[in-house]
Amino acid sequence: MAELVSKVLGVLYVVTGGAGLVLGGDANRYHNVLHLVTGLVALSFGFAASRSGAKRFCLAVGGAYLALGMLGFAVGNPAMDRLWVLGLMSLGTGDHVHHMVLGTIVLAGGIFTKRGGVQSRTGSIRRGQPATGSEW
């Protein structure tokens, strides 16, 4: 499941980050670059990493996004749409909700991914065999 979540997250964030940079939008340039980089990293874990690597990615990124959203509500200025200026980015209520929902989904992708065998290039799973790197 973590591989699928990483692939979907990657595609969505590469498209939104790239479109935001080219077409503009609500998010500033730095926020769009962050989305683009997050998407590229997610794609690499979804397509090129092992299942355990994708699982760890989902757990880390999901937890980070969930925490980012909760912090935004906690420290954002209530008089200004919960505005939180974080470095070069400004995050509002919509961003906080987005981060919490996304974080929950990505975290669930990591939590519900089973540990198991090594996946070969064909997608078949060989249980109980160590990964030597030669099958990749």
C-alpha cells in the first residue's frame, strides 16, 4: 500500500507544484517548490525503493504533514485565518486542513503496509530471502 500511496502523492504533488510554478496560484513560489520536491521524492520511493523504504517514507512524511497541520492551527493567528508564517511560506487554515488530511492518508499508507518478502522486478514476492541487490 505504501508504494501506491507514494506514487499517487508523487504524481499529485509534481503536477500541483509544477502547475503552481508555471501558472501561479494561491501558494507562493517556495511552497510550490516544496510541493514539487516532495512529489519527486515520493515518486522515487513509490517506484524505485523497497516496500520497507516506501513504508518508512509514508510514516515519516505522513507524520510530518499531520504535525505541520496541527501546529498551524495551534500557533496560527486566529484573527488572520490562522495565518502562520513559516520561513518563506505563509500558511492559512486551508493549508492546515490540507496538511492534516494528507498527513493522515499518507501515514495510514505506512501503517497499513505489511512487512514481508522481497519484491522482484516482475512484482512477485519471494518470502524469506534476503535482498542482495542483484535482483534489482
